[in-house]
Amino acid sequence: MDFQYHYTKEQERFREEVRSWLQANIPEEMKNPVETEDFTEKMYRFWRQKHKEMGEKGWMYPTYPKEYGGGGLSVSHDIVIQEEFRRHGVKGPFSNSLLIPSLFVWATEEQKQRWLVPFLKGEQVFWQKFTEPKSGSDLASYQSTAVRDGDDWILNGSNAFVSAHCSPAPDWLWGPMQTDRNAPRHRNLGFFMIPYPSPGVEVRPQSLVHGTEQHMVFLTDVRIPGDHLIGGDHDGWQVANTTLEQEHGGRGSAGYSDEVVDNLVDYMQAKMRGGKSPGGNRVVQQVAVQAYIEAHLDSLFGSRTYWMYTNRMEISWEGAASSLYGREYTMRTMGKVRDVMGMDALIGSHDPLAPYGGMQEFEQRARFIRQHGAGSLNITRVVVARRIGISRTQERPAPTPATATRFAA
């Protein structure tokens, strides 16, 4: 079987268009840095503007329909855009894209125009507000409350580990709130859009081993209009699960992407050209080859799920299995990086002696943190178990834009 992706002539023509624009518009000093803490205010202002320009071209979210701010482009275009963005150091969206499926499936037409259009065009920044300090990965145990007050809602509660994606502040926070203390679990939540800044909303940075990309959010008697509720006032768990379907790997990804592994192979080859092998034996070479194989296996898992999603197929265990493999392999990879590169793997990005800008040192910290996203590895294992029928309970996938709407976005 041929696993190599073969590009069409149309894709190569489109690649030239994208590449030419990026070369003309993205100066070297504005490219996305290795360390998130090196992302400056000047970079932020630059990329806010570039995201809007790319949003007008439909390159920020290529496969979503034009009527909602997307590109209306094909999967073939999307593959090229992702590859060229990575190659040219493009900073990804400041917003958490996991909101998009929930808006497509659950929002009214008016709400889509209000929030989905500026989201897909890169005009506003949206942060996900899910984890509570006391609940951890048990999202259904949500304690933060939303109480009706006439046509409005009054919100109170707190959240932790709210990702910023290098943006200093959002325009909107989004996530579930408990709307009915007497309703049963999974039927007691609403899903809300919260403007920022607003009276009573406080955002504080959390300093973790990989930087200050996470935040605490505190809500104290925050008043929002009734039309900021997505879905019904008892449908928040269902709306959130459309988000979680993608967070657990249910959209997949197109193409291969692991720059750390590419650097590791390059490091080995450079040493070999110099007449020596790191570690002095071929066992270390085998370690690098294993990392390379695992990275491409991850690419195959992600590509399969992406193919299923874009062909409007229901994704059951496949997305979660892909996510589980990907997160576990990335941690194994960092161990292999240390085995091959030795002390070079521990030199930080600000040291001039650091190979590859110190990416391998930063990723050791960042990939450890990523193991706890999407409800932790244990939650991902539970999702797989339930969907292949070996758990005490079983479940079907939540609705997504690919299965519940006319858009295979």
C-alpha cells in the first residue's frame, strides 16, 4: 500500500499562491517563537491583523462555508494551507476552535451570525472556560451557577486551566454553567457566551512549567442577556459534548506534523555526516528511527479520522483512539530525544548553543502539560472503552457539523 500523499496540479498551484503571500507578508522576526513567553505584544498586534487578512481569504478556517466566514474551500486546499502555515511559522488562531462545532450544531441563525462569523474571520478571540478547580476532569459535576433574573442570567463561579493561545485577553469566554440544582446530572447545565471585559469577570494568569498560557477565571454576579445561552437551559451537557467530540480527536488532522521528530532525524544525520553517531552505537540510531515511525503512525491515525469526518461519517472510537495514541507517543518521543541528544535536549531556547532554537527542551515541558487536556488520558481511555463495548456503560458520539448539519466542515 502506498502511504505517500500525492499532490494534484491544482494543489501545487494553490501552494504557490499561499507560499507567495506568506513570504511577502510574514517577516522573520514575526514568526511564531519556540517559547510562548517570547510571544510579544508587538507580535500579538501583528498577528491579530494578519489573522483578519487571512480570514478574508478564507485561509483561517478553509473548509467552513463562506456564509459564516469560512473559506468554502476543499480538503485538498486545507492540506496545503496547513503545510505552508507550519513551514512559514504562522501563528495559529488565538481562539479555541473547539467552540465552532457547538455553534454550528446548536446555535440559532442569529447566534451564528453574531459569534460564528467573527470567529471564523479572525476578528474576535474566544477562550474555552471548562475546568473547575474542584472538579478536574469530571465536567458533569459543574458547580458554577447561572440563575435567571428576568430576561438575564446571573453567573457565579470559577475556572482553572483556561488556555490563552498567546492572547493577553479574550473578547468572549464560553462554556457550561449549572442552571438547575434539582435536575439530574447531565440535564442540569446551560452553555453560555460571556463577554469580556464585563463587570464581575476577573482573569488571572497561572504560571505552569511551560509558561503562563493558562488562566484562572472568576465570575462574581456577572449579568449577561438571555440570548447568550446556546441551546436550551438544560442542554449544556449536550452542547459541551459536541465540543468534546472534537477535543477527544473526533475531527482528526490532515498531514504529518512533528517538528521535534524531524529535528531529531536531522540531528542524527548531521552527526553521521560528521563521522560519528550520538551515543557511539547503532542502538541510538534505532531509537531515532522508532520515534520517526511512531510520528508517522500518529499521522496515519489523524488522517483516517480527518477522512471520516470530511466524508460525513460517524466517528465512534476512532477519534479518541487517535488522540490517545498521539498524546502517549509524544511523551515517549521526548524520552527518545533525551536518549539521542543527551544534554543538547536540555538546553533552553535562550541559550545560543541550543540546537533548533531549544524546541526540544520547551516541548518536554509543554507535552507533559498536554497529557492533562481533554479530560486527561484516563477520560480518553474511558471514551474508547465505552464505544467499543467493554465498559459498564456504552455511548454514541455527540452530534457534530459533519453528522448533524449540511456542512461537512
